[in-house]
Amino acid sequence: MTKLSVNINKIATLRNSRGGNLPDVLQVAIDCQAFGADGITVHPRPDERHIRRSDVFDLQAKVYTEFNIEGNPTPEFISLIKQVRPTQVTMVPDAHDAITSDAGWDTIAHKDFLTEIVSDLQAFGIRTSIFVNADPRMVEGASAIGTDRIELYTGPYAEAYVKNREEALAPFLEAASVAKKLGLGVNAGHDLNLDNLHYLYVNIPWLKEVSIGHALVSDALYMGLEKTVKAYKNCLKMPENQG
């Protein structure tokens, strides 16, 4: 089963825009899980423009599914991870002022750096995932590092999907197939939505997890949070005639 991890960064963005605690990030995390989400994802950035360090510690006691923390593995970030000990850490090569994650690691150029971090975090019992582009070479590089999983950056898939979904899928299917052969778990995330998620899932059914935030929160403005979470979960089901 492919798990749905809800990224609640945008909930924190809305809260921070007005001050106070509305909407309540912790309650949204609790509700998402109650509505069927298999995990909660956060990406605390140094400027705390959405998720704050204090949120991460507060969520530690509220996430009873899987807790996935994304971020650039700076010393400060690694210190936070070791204190919280989430289920999974997803390492992304974001600059401190990046609006959103928009590229994966060069796992060949950064092999030594990432190998040390992966080994360190695994010793704490934390599952590791490296954010990569849909490039077989980068997947092979991630395998050489020793990470447990990769997360495929699906921004290009989402962009190309509206023009030609078969062509959009092709590099992701290839990268995911390479990962599978190498024994790597495969996650996916970025710009996945109710239009393109099911097609990705039925063609790469061995996906371990998808992490979705922006589109899901946007859909919830119209559909409500409970219906939206369930709609995304329904995208992660095979048609009945395919089992």
C-alpha cells in the first residue's frame, strides 16, 4: 500500500500570516490522521516562515502514524532531527531562501557528505530518504550512499502530465524501476494532485509513500479537509479489475 503523508506547511503559513494559533497546526495534524492520512510531513526552514522548530517538538507527541521531516541537512537541522527522532528524514538540497524544493541532490558529487549523514541518522534508528530527480544515475548514487529510500521530485512529472501523461511518466518509471532493482524504497512528492496522482500510482504501484501539501490544502478550501484527504487516499487504490 502506498501511504499518503500530508504536508502541513501551508497550514502553518496561513497561521503565521496573522499571528496567533488559527488555524491550529497540531489539530490539523490530528484531524488529517483521523481522516485517513498515513503520515504527517513538515519542512522546517531556518527562517521559520511556516513550520517552526517549536511546532516540530509539539507534533512529536501528536503524530501517531509516521512523522516525516524534510530539510537541508545543516548541523542545526541534524540536531533537531536527533532530538525529535521522527520515523523518516527526507534530505533536500534547498537553499535557505528557497520558496519550495525544486531540484534533487547530485548524489555523485555529494556522496561523501550524504553518506556520513545517512549513516549517522540510521544509527539513531531514523529511516533516511534522499530527494532526487528522475535520473537513473542519481538513483544509483543514492544506493551507493546507503540510504533507505529516495524521494522522486515529481515537479517535472506534474508539469508535463497536462500535455502528455505517457511521456511525463516515462523517466519516473525508469528511475523507480532502477531503485526497485537496487532495493531502494521509493517515495514521491511535489505538485502531485487529484488529477495526476492516480496515474503515477497505477504505473508505479511499489511507491512506498507520497507526500502532498500545497494541492491538498488548496483542494480542502473547496472540499473540506476530511473529504480531501479521503479523495487523495482513493487515488492510491487500484481499479477493481486490476486487484
